[in-house]
Amino acid sequence: MSALLKLSGVETYIGRYHILQGVDFEVPEGQTTMLLGRNGAGKTTTLRTIMGLWQAKTGSITLSGEPIEKLATPDIAQRGVGYVPESMAVFSDLTVKENLVLAARNGPLDDAQLAWIFGFFPALKKFWLSRAGSLSGGQKQMLSIARAIVEPRKLLLIDEPTKGLAPAIVMSLIECLKEIKRRGATILLVEQNFHAARELGDQVLVMDNGTIVHRGDMAALAADVPLQERLLGLSLEAHQ
Amino acid sequence: MMILSGDPPRSRTLSILLVVIVLALLATPFIFPGAKALNVAAKICIFAALVASYDLLLGYTGSVSFAHTMFYGIGSYAIAISLYGLGPNWASVAVAVAAGLPLALLLALAIGLFSLRVEAIFFAMITLAVASAFLVLASQLSWLTGGEDGRSFQLPELLRPGTVFIGKEWFGFPINGRILTYYLVLSACALMILALLRVVNSPFGRVLQAIRENRFRAEALGYRTVFHLTYANCIAAVIAACAGMLNALWLRYAGPDTSLAFSIMLDILLMVVIGGMGTIYGAIIGAAIFILAQNYLQALMSIASTAASEAGLPLLPGLLHPDRWLLWLGLLFIASVYFFPTGVVGRLRGKPAAKH
Amino acid sequence: MSEIAATDTLPKPRRDIAPLLLPVVLALLMIPLVGSASSWVTLTVASLAMGMMIFIMASGLTLVFGLMDVLNFGHGAFIAIGAYVATLVLLPLASWAQADSLLTNLAVLVPAALLSMGVTGALGLVVERVLVLPVYGQHLKQILMTTGGLIVAEQTMYALFGPQIIPMPLPAALRGSFILGDVAISKYRLLALLIGLVIFVAIELVLNRTKIGLLIRAGVENREMVEALGYRIRRLFLGVFMTGSALAGLGGVMWGLYREQVHASIGDELTVLVFIVVIIGGLGSITGCFIGAILVAMVANYGGFLVPKLALVSNILLMVAVLMWRPRGLYAVTSR
Ligand SMILES: Nc1ncnc2c1ncn2[C@@H]1O[C@H](COP(=O)(O)OP(=O)(O)OP(=O)(O)O)[C@@H](O)[C@H]1O
Ligand SMILES: [Mg+2]
């Protein structure tokens, strides 16, 4: 199993603040890697650094062996990285269709791909010509994910997709992500919801204070309740 | 140290420079006799105070106002209109102060409160619009302001050149009302600059800097930024109006070109940037450099321009014409914002005075 | 891609039409105040024509701000440069411009306008690279740098063209008015109105119907996400900046012909007007800019007719009134 994405010794400053203090990990191709951690641990900052939205001060980031830490955001995106930010960042003034048209960088929207997306996000078809700003929070999240998969991407960076969603919607979102996984996507997924993490993750990384404090198999962590408690301050049972 | 409010120049070269400037200004009537030198010195004093008050806004709160000349003009016109209409006596001066300063204060308050209601980014644009409307107003209401021609007026007896205190026999020139006026201007400007130093080094001044660095954080720390910014606006406006009054007293005249014109606003910006934003001392340095250049460099350009035209060079005579000196200043301005954002003072202090 | 039928639509947010009605209401209110119908028509056409010219000048500024948060205080310089450049063509070819044939007139007018737009557009490229890019993201320095640019541009024009006012006579075919009953409508104003409308519609079409337009609208809302989708927004911005500069140049040509004279100071004079329009409209909004321009022109024309003294401060009063009503302008686009 080769690593698609590899970070080593990545340090990121935001203004004067030293946020990422040496982050090392690998994301194996074709798998879903979970990035867990307390609030403020630096998960979002990690994704933004990979995406080039913050510049890493030191350290290296490689995608398929090519260093990308010095590249500008558009160049990173063009190398096949899709990003679903924590804030979803749908273009609210544009319609659902227009949002996806922009996301399909390489040409017109592909019918088959769209049909596949509509299969698990029917709401997007339903509101195809409505302004994205008027969608509900869950629908915006779907649109934001759809934007990242409307064309095949090498790597998907997804930041807390279940944040603020009702449990039923979380369940269906998990199904969607599984479906995306099944197509062979490589995903780096930030998640607070441990249930979702256990369902989706192959690998797991746990962050704290700007460094990776645990890396391993998701299944192993899911089985090891004391370890969960130590790393995440929660137990799975209490959380369900 | 007390008098500098615990904020010394913090650079040996800068201290020497400041001492030289202050001594030269103090001694101008004696070492550089003649009307031109005295005019230049008075202008340096007035602009040092005016620019220092602008620095309170630009350097300490980070907001760009284009309405500073408006307050300067209010002061100038208050003196001119009052002395012209009510006669050349001290009572008229008092009336001018009593009418001009509150007017400046109220306008600053109005602009401040209004701008704070709208987006911060509008501030520069709004002040520009208001100032230009005020300029048009001043040049149109000719019954009051004398229109484009402005108002010339007589000074109170004591300040007139004809009033001689010490005859020629002592210094080779008479100590008269003109020289008294000069020292009046000099000491008033010095007082204003020291007062501004006191303001920026007070807890209030530190809050202003905190707001400039990060408005949201300052708000989160519980400062009512709205109040602080408006207050800074008002202080700056009142000092600008005072400087305007001194300017009118010195020139015995107030008109759009000497107090309200957009070009004066640009001069102020240039001086503050060249001197160094957020330092107050920068105002003195900037004003001295700029006004000396304005008065003596132009002569040099004139010589160069004539030489170039005699040599038959194309374009150069036009570019070097003394009237084009603003062109070179504009370039200097861009270069200094780009290469020396901290100005002369920041350079001399060796580390950035205003962060970033 | 086949058309996908949306099976459902969400309720469209109620279109915010109050600002759109504002100029209409204002114009109607003026009928009784102005008194005579013919003066009212003349004033209204004058307002609309002037409004269109200001809109053309202001549109670039508002987009440039909306897209990249850049405030260009030197925008007025493009206006003056545009007018000056046009005189380079119009004055030597004065005999063509004054010939009594519309075609001959246009044969000199169109190249003059295109040359102006070309020069100002190219200058826009230089300004963006030299003055804006180095201080990108820093408002204070942006304002200072572009103000410096304004001084330099203005002084260069004085050096090149001299301090005197240069006459810029209207081509013969555009002089005079169409007479309908007792109403006289100046031909040139009608033309200005037409050009303004065409440009407004063109901008709206580009913004709403093309991918570039979608990108601009998306970028105004969230610059980062546009980049994260793989688009180089800097390039897009440069394009918008150049287009805005070229439009300012065109506006300058039209304004010069309207006033039939050019002077370097028109840059200063119009900068203020353009700023007021952009503020009233809401930074970043083309529709707001369009309405703002018409409002400013109406206030200037009706105001100048009814209470000439008030005309001096009428724009400020208008701005205060609008901002009291909507602190972010008529249509606020950016969330920044
Ligand atoms: N723009 C910013 N300026 C200053 N500090 C920031 C900024 N953005 C994030 N931080 C700080 O960086 C740290 C890491 O933030 P980050 O958003 O990466 O955390 P996170 O792990 O994603 O948390 P959460 O689970 O709450 O989303 C936090 O302490 C945060 O306060
Ligand atoms: Mg986060």
C-alpha cells in the first residue's frame, strides 16, 4: 500500500501563533484516513495547510511523491485534491447547478457522474435551479461534498461533514461517504462524531496540540476503549 | 522625560536631528533673517502639529481620513472670518476660537459616529466626499468666505510687523509683532505636539494601538472601540483646527488654496509617511524635510529644467519644471510606502515602529 | 450535459426591489416640483445620461473591491487619462469629427474610444502589478499606494498635456437635439444613455451567463473556495482590474465629450462622485452601482434645477440618507 499523501515535520504559523508543531503522517491510497482530536487540536489547520490555504513554514508535503508544500492553492487543487471545508463554503448567490458547474473544472458536467451523485443526494436534483443560499444546512453540506466529487479526484479532504446535522441526516451522510469510498476514493476525513469515524475509517490519526499523538488502525482504536478514553476523552459506549 | 510623556526618540541620530530642528526653529529669526526663512520656519511648525494630529489617526488607529484639511480649514476660516468681520482685536480671536473649535469637534463627532455606523472600509471614502463638499461650499459661499479669493485681514495691533518692541540697534533687525507671532506659533505648535505625545502614551493611546493591531480582539477584551475611535477623531480634529488658526494668523489670510485644497491633504499624507507613521516624532521630521524641499528643491528643479531645455533634451524640461515637483514627490511617496513603510523615524529606530 | 429538470424549487428569496424603485419614485416625485413637463423630461434624460456615464466609470471600481477587497483611490486617474488619450485622435482629425456625416464622425470617435480603453486597460495592468499586488491585503497601504499613483498620473498628464483646459468638441452629428413637441432631447445624451445601458446589460450577462462571470460572483463571495476549486483568482482579478480601468477610460471619453473639454482635474472631481456611487450601491454590487449612479445624477440634476445652492452638498446628503437606511449600501454583496 503506497502513501498518496505524506506530511513530514509540517509546522504552520497563523500570524504569531505556532499552530502545527511538527505534523507527520501518511494517507494510504484507496483508504479512508480519519483525523480525530479535540476542538482546537489543529485538524482544520492541517487540512488548510495541505490545501495551501496556510503556508507551512517548515516540513514537506508530498502528493504521489511530488512536493506540494510550496504550491499555490489552485495548483494543488489542479493536481487532483478536492476540499470540503468546515464552513461548507457553498456559493450562496449561485444556484446548485452553477456551484457544480464551477466545480467541474475540466469541462461540462458529466451526466453519469451527476446521476451517481443524485443517487445519494436526491435533494440536489430536486433543487437544481435554486439558490444555494436557500438550502438547508444538510443540503449545503451535500452540495459542498458534491462539488468535491463532481469530477474524479485523487484525494478528498473533508472537514467535519456531520457538524451540526441531525442524527438521521448523519446516518445518510455516512452512507454517501461509504458509497464514495466504494468508488475507490482516497479520503482524509476530519470527524468529531466517533460513530461516523468508526463506520468510515480504515486508518486513524489523533491530533492534539498541533501534533499527531496516535496513528493506527481504526478497528483497533474502536476496539480499545481505554485508549479512546485516553486519546479522545470519551468512550464509545457513552457516546452512543 | 516627563515632558515627552516617557516616549523619548529612542535613537541617537533621531534625537540629534530633532534637537537640531528645534534649535533651528527657535533661532530662525536670529540666524536666518529675512521673510522667506521665517515663513518656511513657521510653516514647518504649523505642519508639524497638523501632521502629528493626523498621525494620531493614521498611525495610531490605522484609519485613513481625507477630511483632515477640512478641520484645518475650519480653523483658518474661523480666524479669517472673525477678524475680517469683527475687526482686528483679541476679542475677535477669542470669538474665532469659541466658534471654530466646537464646530470642528461637532463635525468630527458627526463624521465619526456616522462612519462607525457604516462599514469601516467606507471611512476613507466618506471623509473624501465630505471634505470635497466642504471645499466646494467654502469656495461658493463668497459672502462669508470670500470665495476663491479667500479673506485677507488685519491682525491685532500687538502682532503687526509695525509694532516694534526692540529697535534695529540690538540685533541689526527689529524685534517686532511679526517675530512675536512667530514665537506664538512655535510655542503653540510645540504644546500641541507634546499634548499629542501625552495622548498616545496614555492608556487611551495604547488601546488605540490595540485596536489598530486587531479590532476584534480589542473588542473582545472589552474596549468600546467605537468610543475610542470617535474620541481620537475628535482630538485630531481639534488640533488640526488649532493648527489652521495659527496658519491663518501667520498668513493674515485664509483661502481654499492655503487651507482646504486636496493637495494639502496629499502633503500631509506625504509628510506622515516620510516621517514615519505612528511615532508623532515623524511629523516633525516629515514636515521639516517636506517643507524645506518644497521651498528650496523647486529652485533646484528650475535650474535643472532650464539646463535640460538648453541642452535640447525632449520631455525632461517638462518633467523637471518646478511645477511638476509633486510628480517626484508622488513617486517618492510610493517608494516610501513600499520600501520604507516605517519612514525616517522607523529607519532610525532600527526596528519597525508600527508593526507589520 | 443534458438539461436537468429541477423537480422542485425552493422559494426564491424575495427579490429586494425597494432600491430599484428608488430612482423611479424620485423621478415621479419631481414631476409636480419641476412644474413643466418639458423641463422634467429634459432633466430626467440628463440625469439618466449622466448616471450612465458615472456608472461606466464606477462599475470597475466596485467589482475590483468586491472580488479582491482592493480599494483603488487612483481610479479617477484612468478617467482623466481616457479623456486625454481620446483628444490625441480627436484633435488631429478634427475635420473628420466636424464633418457633417455620422459615419465619418464615428470613424474617428470609435477608434478614439477604443484607443483610450486600450491605453487605460494597459495602464490598469501596470498599476495592478506595481501598486496593488505588492500591498495586497493591506488596506492602509493600498489606499496610500494608489493615492500616490493618482498624484503621479495627474502630474504626468500636466507634464505631457500642459495645465490648460483642452477643448473636446462633440462631433457634428451628435450635436443638437431631437425635438418632440416642446421637448428637446439632446442627441449625445441619448447616445450616452444607450451606451450605458448596453454596458450594464453586457456586464450583467457576463456575470450571470458565463463561467468567468460565475467565477467573479463566486469570488466576490468566497475567494478562498474559488482557489480551492482550482482557479487562479489572481488572474481573474487582473482581468477585472484591466476591464474596470478600460471602462473608466471609456467613461472619461464620454465625460470629456459631454463637457466638451478635458482637464487633469476631472479625475479628482469624478473620483468623489464615483466613490459616492460605489458606497451608495454597496461595494461589489453592479446593480447597486447602476442605481447609485442614476440616483447621484438625479440629485445633481433635479437638485441643481430646484435649489441650486443645495447642489453643492446634495450628494453628501444622498449618501447619508442611503447609509442611514442601509448601512452597507443598497445591495451589500460581500460578507467581508
Ligand atoms: N485565523 C486564525 N487566527 C488565529 N488562530 C487561529 C486561526 N484559526 C485557527 N486558529 C487557532 O488554531 C488552533 C487550531 O485550530 P483548528 O481550527 O485547526 O482546530 P480544529 O482541530 O479544527 O478544531 P475544531 O474541532 O474546533 O474545528 C486553535 O487554537 C485556533 O484558535
Ligand atoms: Mg476544525
